[in-house]
Amino acid sequence: MSAMVEIRSVRKSFGSHEVLRGIDLEVRTGEVTVVLGPSGSGKSTLLRTVNHLEKVDSGRITVDGRLVGYRRSGDKLYELREREVLRRRTQIGFVFQNFHLFPHLTVLENITEAPISALKRPRAEAVAAAHALLERVGLAEKAGAYPGHLSGGQQQRVAIARALALEPKLLLFDEPTSALDPELVGEVLDVIKDLARQGTTMIVVTHEIGFAREVADTVVFMDEGVVVEQGPPAEVLDRPRQERTRAFLSKVL
Amino acid sequence: MSLTSDPPRGGPAVPAAPDAAGADADGRLTVVPVRHPWRWLAVAATAVLLLQFAHGLATNPGWEWGVFAEFFTAEVILRAVWVTLQLTCYGTALGFGLGVVLAFMRLSASPFLRLVAHGYIWAFRSIPLIVQLLFWFNLAYLYDEIQFGIPFGPGFVSFDTMGLVGAMGAAVLGLALHQAAYAAEIVRAGVLSVDAGQLQAAASLGIPRLRQIRRIVLPQAMRSILPNAANEIISLFKGTSIVSVMAIGELFYQVQVIYGRNGRVVPLLMVATLWYVLLTTVLSVVQHHVEKRFAKGATP
């Protein structure tokens, strides 16, 4: 299968601290890649560079064969205008750790906002699609509610529906269950598993090892800004070759 | 995300219920609230003072309520109230319009725009309003005509400054420029109060930039902008009385003119006072309703 995401020699520093120190990674179409690693390993930053929420210092990232934030001409990457970056982002869904739903809009308005304003879909069509998505994440009756009146798990499911409303080619999840009370984690993971079964291409940064084992096609272990080890879950999680991976797994399992 | 966890269900056993007779006796127990004698004394003293004041208002002939009633709805006063309202409206509209521009300049990525906006706010907050107003009123002394054309190049049309600006125009200009400095800071504070994640979420969804501001940021910023903005509008409304130094027929100026003629100072000051109080009350009511509109989705 072809690569949906190609990450080549990506480097990124915040001030003098180099967070990504040369990352190479491929995500194949229709596969689920789970990124594990201790906090501060750069996994969230890497995820944010994929949809250009974070700029890279060097290297390149393509999604479906296209550079996300840049245009290449010879040996130079020219940063794109914001309008163009925004247009390319509509093909990449992003789900945040803290949901970031728009609190002053209803659940339905949260989901229809981007299809209407970014994709110029007719309102009626966007609303119908939103109702279908809410059905899919099990929140059909919450269309008129405001995010503040939902539980964390419900909010995260709305956030997933909001990302899906753009019919993205790729979904990025940044620790989608880390802000949730333990009893609410399951309902969110169930929605993500359901998406995985339907062949959605996803990169999931998480601490849920059990989820990684069950859903991932590839597990990537990162530490200190580099990819330490990657492979099928059975290899990386059960027979890690690297000492750092073993040390991390022994702490979280 | 909570730091504390719920207590374990069915943890340590609740102490066993006492026997039936004991429970009956406990059930008859009533609670007597603590008494506050000093509080009652304070209430009584305050009530007496209030009554004295009301009595004075009603019986002191110095208030001249007859004169008050005669002028309160007199045409000359109503026209002056209208001028005051106009000054407030134009001052608010222009002031906040420029204030929004200045706020976004201060939030801009360009150090030059930030510096200019900062400088403007610094200057206009430092100069007393009355000094500014007199400057504008005397603009013609500095520039006796205003010319539109190519900067530093030839001009196309020119106007006589006083003809273009006029006393009312100078007053509105002064109020608006003064107001803009304060409005800029209020709007900037409101925008900063919106969680950065909101813009990230909007950006990740590809929502166009202007739409991000209009639909996502500003409605949320309004929640902290509104109370401060209402304060500013009310203080501008009362601040219009300063314009009386420019001989513009607003409420306070007109009242001064009338009591200068008939010598009835106190009742005429009461006319102005009551109009200011009434209209401020209306503004407060409007503020309450606008705030409720922008509170959509707020968790109680």
C-alpha cells in the first residue's frame, strides 16, 4: 500500500532545546500508527508538525504526496500563505487532548462550522452530515447541547465528529484520553477503534498500551526526539529490541 | 483532570444507626441560629439616616421641586439630552472602532505596528481629556486647512479646518480618540482571555482566518470585554459634560446657561443629575441583556 504520510529528517527546536532530532517515519494508507514514549519525547510536537500547527526547522513532511505547509522549488521550501495552509489542513483531522470544542457554539454548530466556512458546503447538507456523525459517535440526542454541559468523554466524541466532518484523509489524535476520568476512557477508545476497523488512516499519540496492542498496525516508540524503535505491536510491545523501549514499557505496563 | 478522586464506594462502614428511642429524641432536635444584636443596631442607625435624607429632600425649600419639574422636560433640556446622547454614540462607535484596530495592531506579529499602537495608547492615556478637547478645538490654529492628496506631494482637495471639523466634530474627535486608547486595551484583554487552544482548533479545522476571529475568538472575548466596555461607555456618557468647555449645547452646558440666567442652581443641577442617572440606568439594563446574549454555552 502507498504511504499516506512521509516524514523525512524532520528537525525542530524550541529555543536551544531540540525537540525533534531527525525523524523518519512512514504511515501507510488505511493503517493505524500508535506513537508511544515518555513525556517530553517529542511525540506531540511531531504530530503537530504533520498538519503544520508547528513549523519544522528542516526536513519535510508530505501527506498524500503533498507538502503541508510548504511549496518546493529546487532545493528550497517556501512557506505557504496561511490561506493555502488552511485549505490543506481540511484534509487532516486533528483531535486535541483537551478537546478544544468551541464553548459558545452548540454541538451541532461545532461540527458544521468548518464544513460550512472552510469547504463552503451548503448548510442543510452540513447539518445532515453532522447528525449522521453524531449518530455514529453515539450522541444523536446531544445536537443542541453546549459543550460545557457534556462529560469529558462526550466532549471528546464530539471533537472526533467535528474532525470527521471534513472527511479527512488522515486523522491525528494527540493523547485523546489523557484528560479524561478513567471510567470515560473506554467510550472514546471505542469510537477510535470503530474508525480503525473502517480503514481510516490514523496517527494516535497515547499512553494506552492496551489500545496500541489491539488496534495499531505499527507501534512507534520515541524518546528524546528520535524514533527508537518501530514495528508491529507484537514486536515492539512484547519483544522490544532496544533497552530504552524495554525500560519505558516496564514502567507503564 | 481533577486532582482528587471520588471516595471509594462502600468504603468504611457508616456508624451503625442508634436504637429507635435515641433516633426519636434526635429527630426532635431543632437548630437555633445565632443572634446578631449589633447588626440590628446598624440597620436601625442606617434607616434613621436614610429617613432624615428623604425628609430633607421633601421639605427643604432649597430643592425647589417646582422649578425642577418645569425644566426637567423643557424642550431646551430635551434637545441638550439629545446632543449628549449623540456625543456618546459617536464617541463610542468611533472610539471602539479605532480601539479594535489598535488592539489587533498591538497583538500583531509586526514590532512596528505593535510599537505604534503602544505609543498611541501611551499618549492618549497620558493627556487629560479636557486638554485634548481644547487642542482639537484649536486645531485650526495649527492647520488652517486640511488637504487630501499624495503624502508629501501635491494635494487634490483642501478644506477649511474649522469648516470641516466644527465644534461638534472636534468634540466627537476628542472623545473618540481618547476612548480608543482605553477601548484598545479592553479589547486586547478580551482577546487574550480566550484560550489559545480555541485558535489552534479553528486553525486545525482550516477555518478561514477572518472567520476564526469573528466566529470563534470575538464572541468568547466579548464575555470579558462587555463589563469593561459598559463601564467605559457609561463613563464616556458622563464625560461628555467636559465638552461644556467648548460651548457645545450638551446637557451640562445647557443647565449652566439656564442657571446662569435665573440663578436657580440647585434644581437645575438636579435636572442634569436625574437625566444622567436615568440614562445610565438604561445603559445598565441594556448591558445586562447583551451580556446574557453572549453567555451562551457558559457553564453555570
